[in-house]
Amino acid sequence: MKNIMILLTFMLSFSSLADFRKAEREFNSKRKSNLVIFNELFKSKYYFSAVPFAAEHIIESQKITEDFEEQLEVLLLKTGTNTLAGLPNKDLLKHNSATLQLVYALKMFREKRYKNARIVAERISLKNKFAPEALYIAGTSRELLNDLSRAQDRFNKCIKISEKFMGNADKEKLKRYYSVINESCVIHNARILYKQKLYAKAIEMYNSIPKSSYRWPYTLIEKAWANYYLEDFNRSLGLVVTYKSPLLSSYFFPEAEVLNALSYYRLCLYSDTLSTIDQYYKVYKSRSDSLKSVILPNKDSHDYFIKLAFGSLKETEKINPYVRNLITQIRKKIKFSVDLVSYKKAKNELKYLKKRKQTAFSKKLTRSVEHSIHWRTQQLNHYVKKQMFIFINDIHKYSYEMFNIKLEVMSKQRDLIYRNKELISNRSRGSLENVNRKIDEHFWNFEGSFWADELGDYSYGLKSNCKTVKVSKR
């Protein structure tokens, strides 16, 4: 059996080598064909090397075949949807190719030309393997254009079709691709319900995201806001406290602390509100300073931040535990994960190219793949840096929010003094009587441990302290 496996591996390697040599012979011929070179490189699985020849064929041809269209689908899945974005718009649209239409729609979306993005995305057949992603682009574009009802329609179709494609996918990576799109459409649908002030329906939609998903921790804060506007402040506090779990140590949001303070404020627990605000300034000022010490000296570097993201936990721990956790959070983001996969594949292909005999052809391919890696390095580096800047800006933005909440608390306290009144002091650990829950929801007494299966189901049991009494004369 072992000998059979070795023979099979040898035969596959020999076949790949033969295809590569055919591509090289075609490249050196007088009447070389970009399509033939592409086909041979594609068969030998040199996908990143094949991209420039695919691009040339797209530009020079008036029509592409169904076989080439199928190869383009695979090429995009292997190398990333940004791969052919450098092509002129007219060439992306002239072939009536679903794959190239997707590239165009994504390109328009990144350029914030949402009308163009949704028009072309909606041309893609619902039977095409890129249909779920096209519906996601169309829905998000319509959402940003404030066309909410049609956006919901696109997201609902996306959810339904991605589930179908997921069930039919024969490879785990393809299932994961459709799963990510499915969850993205679910979350956007929940956000639209939130915008429409249908908070209970939004929460129900958020709850369909499994706890095993990388997207789930981000839904906690959104669900917490929905509960806040339903005036279930205890549930809002419970959702936010989930981030204190050791399992979610890399997830922290300044916004969550603001929501904490506001929930205490609405329960008229002013001392808790002020304690939350003081703690925010104490913790997040040092985090902001730590981030600045990392970002500012290296803000012009084209690779510092990507190296930081690739570094070991021990290395980032030495800088600051907060920086380590932030890097961990960034690495778990879907966009980073997807782009990282393409980046690693390109690096791996380059390694094999450099092992080949150095000819004019192999050198050309090497330069092309190196250029692709350089571009991807800059993109990933910029993404990590941008996420860090967003955190610093959030810290400052929510510091201002906290200051305003503190002023409101002081105003309320001053008003009570002027009116010769005081709040009924009722700050206890809480009671089950103050917990709002549905008939199918479980209840656990929190005993100081964050159990994995209970994450996201927490609620405080605090009683509102908003009733006032006349201050008795002494």
C-alpha cells in the first residue's frame, strides 16, 4: 500500500511537471497563446503564476469559453477575489462572465460606488456558485443606499441559497466559504431589523449565529444594544459581561463599557455608573498609550504590522498583553483570515518556483508571483494597522461619551439635592424576580465561573433604583 501511494505521488508530480514544461514551450514559441500557457499552468496548479496569462486572454478576447469560465471560478477561489481587480472595467464586463462580474461588483463596492456594485451583482444567476456572495454584495450595497426592504430580500435569498450550496459542497473549505457568507447575511438582516426598531426580531436573528462561529462574539454587543432599547437593562449588562470570560479574553470593546455605564444609569444605579466610567479611564488610557507606542513609530512601515500579526504570542506579550490580545482578535477577523490564506498559498507557490531551473519563463513567473506577494503583504499590513487605529479612535470617541454620561449623572444627583429628595438605596446582588426570560430559556445561578455553554445567556437581576423619597429632616 505504501509503495502504491509513493507511485501515485510520483505520477501526480510528473504530470504537473509535464504541464509546466508544456507552458514553457508555448511561452517560447513564436506564436505563443496566453490561453494555452494559462491552461497548462492551471493544470499544474501554479494558480498565481497563471493569473497574468488569464488576464491577457480576457483583455485580448472578444468571447471566453465555458471551460475558461469554470477555470476562472476555481482561480478566484484559489487566489482570492482581488486577483483580477486590476483589469479595466470594460474588460470585466464585456464577456458576460459571472466570475468577472463578481470581481467588478467587489471592486465597485470597495470604491463605494454602491449603485454600480448592486446592479452588476444582481445580474449573476442564482444557480452560479458565486450567487450567495453576489447577493451579499447586492444586499449590503442596497442597505448602504438605504433601500432596506430590497436589501432584506437579497439577504434572505442569500441565507437560503448559501445553505443549499453548503449542503451540496463536497469540500470542507467550500462549506466554510458558504458558511461565512451565510452568517454575514444573517447579521446584516439583523442589523436592518435593528434599524427598523424591531429589536426583538433582531435578537432572534442574532441568536441563529452559532457560538462556535468567529462572528458570534461580535454579535453580543449588537444584541446588548437591542436589549437596551427594549429596556431590558439587566440582559444588556449580562451580554456585555460575557466578554469577561477567559474564553473571550481577546475580545474587548470600548463601546461595551459605554453600554455598561448607560445600563446602570437607566437603572438609576449612579455609583455603579461612575465606577464604570472611572474604571474605563483607568484601563483604556493605558491601552491607548500602549497602542500609540506601537503604531506611531512604525506607521509608515510596509511590513511591521503584518510581522507583528505573524509573530508568536510570546513576542507580542513582551510588548503588552493588551497588544497581544488585540492582534489575536484581528487575526480572527474573517477578512484577515481569507486574505491570509491566499497570501500563504502565494508564498508556497513562490517556494516551488524558486526550486525550478531558472529560465526566462520561470524568472518571469517568479517576478509576477513576488509582485503579487508584495501587494498582498501591503494590503494585510494596512489592514492590521487600520484596525489598531480604529481601536485608538474608539477609545477616544467613547471617552467623550463617558464624559457626557458622567455629566448626566452629576446633573441628576444635583437635581435630587435641589428637590430635597434621594433615591431608594437598593443596590443588592440581584434577584431572579428582576430577570426577564422566555419560557424556553434556562436559568443558571452564576457562581463565579464562565461555563462555555452558558456564554451569551447571562442576565443581571438588578432592581431599578429610580424611585425617590423625600429626605427626612434631622
